[in-house]
Amino acid sequence: MRHDRAPGRPPRFTRRGLLTTAAALPAAALLPGCSDGRRRTAGGRITLRFQSLAWQQDSLKANKQLVAEWNRQHPDVRVQYVQGSWTTVHDQLLTSFEGGEAPDIIHDASDDLADFAYGGDLADLTALLPPRLKRDIPQRSWETGTFAGRIHGVPFLQEPRVLIANRAKLDRSGVRIPTPEHPWTWQEFEEAAQRLTRGTTYGVAWPLKEPVSATLNLALSTGGRIFHRRRDGKVEVRFDAVDQQVPRTIHDQVNVDRSASRTTLGMGGSDTLPGFFAGRYAMVPLGFSYRQQIAQQAPKGFDWTVLPAPKGTALDQGVSPQTLSIAEDCPHKEEAMAFIDFLLSPPNMVRLALGDWLLPTGQEALKDPALRAAEYDWATGTALAGSLHSAPAQSVRGYPEWKDKIATPGLQEYYSGAIGLDTLRKRLVEDGNLVLARYQR
């Protein structure tokens, strides 16, 4: 996933029989006559370029090993591994699509796909999807890669937001320890943060350098959406009472209860870890994958645990999964989908999830004992998988501009106490709808 952030994105095919057994067949069986000679050698071998955004050591290793295994099993369809970067992928893809040099298979995140999907740069995968893959990933996950009824990205890794907590401070405070079956309500979370605030220790540290996705995705638990699609298909911004509960909680913890640190509002998640280890914060809301950094960096003897995010009317939260897409200009779409099907077979999806410390979207992969272990609280995250839904802004055209120009500065000022809720509402709704209107004419 994209960190500080990036984690934390469906495909289709026409030859279902071919793709159902794609991983087991030799490449020759995958190659119906193709008149387009691009990326085909004189000997008939096809080369597909797979741009991966893997960046952590374990994730890089898993991706490169899987590419090598595919190439050994399919000598006539070679996959070339291309390294990309989360920090530059959007602009890089814009340039490569315009220049006709896009990778064949594209690793990205579902919240980055809308403009490419609507712009015709990504292939419609709906008819290409192997039945096994379509069944294995639940509909709520497919919705993250679906635009105007067409699947343009296969969601495969996802990241719930959780509370990373200092276990010793929790035990001393006497607060009830929440579980996925019995999480805190938002009110209980506020009360727990107050009880955990003692001396120089804050109950919670909100790292909100990038405040928008965290706010929108957690607001799903209270029924908030902010973006609402009208009957004519156009999207409008609203900021109703259900949308306000999470922002109001964060604001009040910082400015009223004083149970949350003000200084961490401008930090990324990694920036809060030294203070967490030093005991300055009892809890930090972070993405699930931060467990890796904590496991590697925590001082010897530091006892930490993973708690579910608070519950409103539901435990739901929005996510923007990592995705695999196929470029519209790819001349070998069936072969590209066969590679995706191989990459996302249940055993391989488990390997990718473990490499990134994330949850797979596949139901079979989620059953793997390695993802249900008590160690590093894998079991806590896996128990939350059913509550993860498409992020509210998923398919909204103009969302990046609304986020950067309207929502980010507005939320930052509100959380710091510089503006009130009415001013924030005016900016998000009135100014925000002017931005979206330009994209919906």
C-alpha cells in the first residue's frame, strides 16, 4: 500500500474456459492466433510487461519469485518485471498512456483508477475474468474496481485501519479491551482515550498529514458517505450529521478533551512510532500493515496489540485495495489475464498478503492458517475483512482535486481548531460541489 500514504483495487475476459485452467496450462495452449505482432518475438514468444509497486523487501521477494515461477511454467508467455513507485505512479501512467508505452499489466490502487477507467486507458475486464477468480473475491471488493458498471481493476490486497495500542497502558487504565466481536463505540473510544491520558501521555495520536481518506473511510462506520450519487448519475457532496461524527470526535479529542496530541496532526504514520515507543501516546490509529514496522523497530520488551477501529451503526470502514489492471492497448489481454489469475491463486495471494502484511480479498486465501495466527494479531485483521467496503470516493471524478484543494486544508484547519464545523461544512459542500461540477458537465 502507499505509505504516508499509500495501502491502501476487478478484471474480465471472454475465454472463460481458457482462463479457468490458465495457471495449469502450458503457454502454447493460451495462444490463439494473434495478428498484432507487438511484444511477440520472431519465435512466437509473447512478452508482457508487469509493472509492480511492491516496495517492502518481503513483498518485492514474493512478487519477483512469482514472476520467475510463471516464466518457468510458461516459456511462450514471458512476463517482464518492471519496478514502479507509489509516489509517482499516477503521473507516470498518465505519461505512458499518452505516449502509447503503458505496461501491459498494471499494479495500482482502486482510488487511482477512476480517470484512467473513464478515459479508456484501462481494459474492461468484465468478460475476461476467470469464473474461479470472480467467485473467490466478494462483490463488496469488486465494487472497488468497478466504474460505470465495468470492472477495470482486480482488487487483491486490502488494509483495514486499526488501533495500535500499548498493552501495558491499556491494562493499567482498566478500560475494556475491544475485540472485532465487541468493538468500542465511538463514545467508548473517546472515554478510553481520556482514561489513558495521564501525565505526559496522550490517550491517542492521530497522524493526519493526509486526513481525507482516513476521515472518509472511518465515517462509513457511522453511515457517513459525503459523496452521494443522484438519479441523473451526477455526484454531489453533502456533510450531514452522520458524516460529522468522526471528524467531530477527532476535533474534540484534540481541542476539548485534550486526549489527543496536537503535534501529530501534521505527521505521517511512521512519524508517530518513536513517540509511541517512548510512551507518549497510548494508541495510534494506523493501517494494518504498520505492524511490520512496529515488529521490526519496537524496543525489546515493548508490548503492543492491535484493536479494531471504533464502531458506529456498524463496524464498516472504507478501503481502496491494491489492484491489477490491463492496459487497453495491450495486444494480448487473454494472456495478461492468465498471468493475473496465476498471481492471484489462493496460495499465491497468501504469499503476496504476507509479503505486504495486508489482507487478501480472496475468500480462500483468507482461510489460510498463516493469516489467522495470534502472532502479530493477524487474526484481528482477518476478522475485520467482512466489514471492508468500497471507499466512498472510489468512483468520483474530480475527487483528487476536491481532496487536494478543498478537503485536505479544510480538515487540517478544523482538526487544529483554526475553523469551526460550520466553516468546514461550507468549504466541503459549497466549494466542493463547484469543483465536482466541472468534471460532470
